[in-house]
Amino acid sequence: LNAEGVDTATKGMETLDEAASSEEKLDLELADGLKIMASYVDDGNAAILDLGGTSTSQASATEGTEQLFQLLKSSCTVDEWDRQNYETTMKEAICLLSADLPSSDAKRPAGSLDTSNSLCYIREFVEEGTDAIKDDEPSKSTIADRRTMEQLNDVVSDAFTSSAVLYRTLLLREAAQTLLDNWDTLTTVTSGDIDRAAIEQIGMPPQRSTVKSNAIQKVFEAYGAGSSQDWVQAWWGLIDDDGDGLIDETEMNSCIELALAPVHRALEEVVALSLEVCPARTIGLGKGAKTPWFMGGDDMSSLDSSVSNNPSAASNLSSNKLSWRSRRAELKTRALLLKTFRATLARHFRDQVETPHRLRCLYAWAEKGHQNNKIDSIHVDASEDWGAASSIVGKKRYVELEPKISYMEFRKEQGRHFPHLDKMGEEIAMSFKEDLWVLQGKQRQNKELKRQCFYFLLGVSIVDLGIGMV
């Protein structure tokens, strides 16, 4: 805040939004809608809010989600799963959830609009109804505008509900895929645990043969209805195979990577699908001036309740044929947005947030009760390296055992030094908007540079021509 109490950072962000053209604002609205939806799920909310901020209904689970938890309940009669049962269950879970998700249509025309898919309304997701009319003496047109706003709010609220459920379903599917891809990560025994077992003269293989079925169920429950904090805690419990609540630093790092993986994949699916079901540029929506943007225009003054209650009526816009130039521009914009978002996913937590560095500091600063927060120096029988000779010469190897960390110790430091984990999806969406600001700024800068170069060359040519005529 400056001396006048103005948040200069926010003011600067608003200036960047205002500098965007009407076409570029569609991209910024996409990032804003994605942020609101992701933030709502990050907080672990089960109820869906309307635009006025009041709870209206519960997000209903899809049929595939219900079948998934029935599958897990029947499979969890066995306390531990071997690799075959584990992979079979995860593949079946992926199939059940995929059947509930809208499929990508490669034959869908570029710039087509599909209002039957809730994600086509993602640009209309806002935290507050900022466009509401505020007149003390409402006229006929004001009353009509308010009626239009109420009708639009109903459409968008239903779309927000469906989109939140869709995002949850995607998180569940990607959690199953992450589990399927990371059997080795979950079952590999750390060198510290092997050395501790050697001290107690207990043989421990380098990899476990089973995983806990109830811990896997908790992972799905977390992504199905929990918050970002619940996601991390569920993975923590799955990695903690002995159930003492303590894991090594390397296991802690793996826990965070595994918790982030489904979020990355699910958000990428959301962005790709939203660009597929709704044009990235208004050329695909037609040029009507008296209908909502998702029905072919750019205002809300003539929203008809019969159309809003019948999405198929609006979906006729899908049949609009674009010229080859407009179709090329639409596909180019869609590819650019997807490329930008994938770059955001790759860079944000790794480079901008500096997750490896934060985790390293978090572990070092945490007050760990294990081993009194000290390194335990021990000597372990080196029989693996020296074979039978070690029993004769009594060869030992020196080992330093780092203390383990509990979830509560981790959580205490994470809340202060790594709050980004409490809003994973929101962090990615905010970073996406920042990348869009940079991209749009570069485009405006290049456009201005081309204009200046053109006028410079034109001036030089005129001067050259004048000199030649003298």
C-alpha cells in the first residue's frame, strides 16, 4: 500500500486488463474463470455458490464416481493389494471415470459452440455480480436488465455446479492414473529404512510387495471431496507404510510431487475441453449485438428464458461455417493458449515457486521430534559389499541417518513458508493469467515496433525518392 492506501500491485494488474483488446480479454476471462473454479475446489467446498455468494445446492456425484467408490469398498476387504490387484483396480477406476467425462471430438468444427457442455460458460464465472444494475428509480429497461441478469445467473450457476463436478471427476481419474504410474515410487524402501532395519538385524527388501488398500481409498476420498491440504495428507498416509506418521525427506518430496500431478493433468484437460466447446475468438460466435456472448453476441439484454432453459437451441451456432482465414485464426489461437498453459504447468511450481528449494528449507527448519532432530551416526554391517569376508574381518560402514518428519511438523512449517500447496489449482490459474499478460504485452510491443518500422521505411523511401527526382 502506498501513502494514500492504494494497493499499487492490484492497480497495476487492472491496468494490464484494461490494456487488453476485446479479443485478448476473452483469454483473461478464461484464466479468471479457471481460477474461481479451481479455488473453490481447492478449498474443499462441497456446496455450490450462486453469484450472490449463498449456498444453493450440493454438488452431486456422477454415476462413475459412485461406481468408483463402490469398487473401492468391495476391494478394500483385503487390507493390502499386490501389484496385480493394484493395477487392475486402478485401470478399472480409470475406465469408470472416463465413461462419465465428455469425450474430445476430433471432427468438431473449429470455432464451434457447444452449450450442452458447462465449460463453455467458464468465462462467465465471477466472484460477485459486479454488473448488477444499481438504480434507485428503476425504469422499464432497468427492470428488463435485472430480469436478464437473474436468468443469466441461473444459467451460469448451473454451469458452475456442473463444472466443479467435472473438475472433481477429472481429479479422480488423474489420481488413479498417477497411482497406476507410480507403483515403484510408492513401494521403494528408502536407504534410511534399510539401514535402520539392519541395525535391528531385520532383513528388509529394497521394495515392498504390497500397498495398503485403505490408504488408497483415502486418496480418492480426498480428491473427491477434500481440499488441497487433504490431498497432501492422503498421499502422506499412503507413503507412510509402517503407519507411524513419519517419513524421510525423499519420501516427503515424492509426496508433494504426487499430490500436484493430478491437479496439473486435470487442469490441462479442463483448459483443452473449454477451448474445444467454446470459440477462443468472437468470430466463431457471430456478430450479434443483442444476445449473450455464448449465444452469439456480447451483451445480456435479450436473454430469453426459453433459450436459457434449452441449451440445444443455442447449440445451433455450432453449424456456423467459418471462412478458412477465420478457422485458421481460431485454431492458431487455441494452439497458442494450450501451449502457454502447458508452459505454465511446467514452470510454475518448479521454477517460479521453487518447490525443491522450499521443501529443502522446510525440512531443515522443521522441529522434528524423531531422533531429537539430530543426525544419527551409526555403523552398519557391510556384508552386502564385502560378502563372506565381512564375517571374518568384521567390516562395517559408516552411515548418517537423517531424522524423519511427521505430517504435523511438516504442516506447521508449510503453512508459513509454502502456502502455495493450500491452493494448488488457484496458483496455476493465477500464473496462467500472468503468462497471458506477458504474452499480450509482447504482442502489443511487436505490433507497435512493426508500425514504427513501417513508417520509418516509408519516410526513408519518400526522402530517397525526393532525392532521386532532384
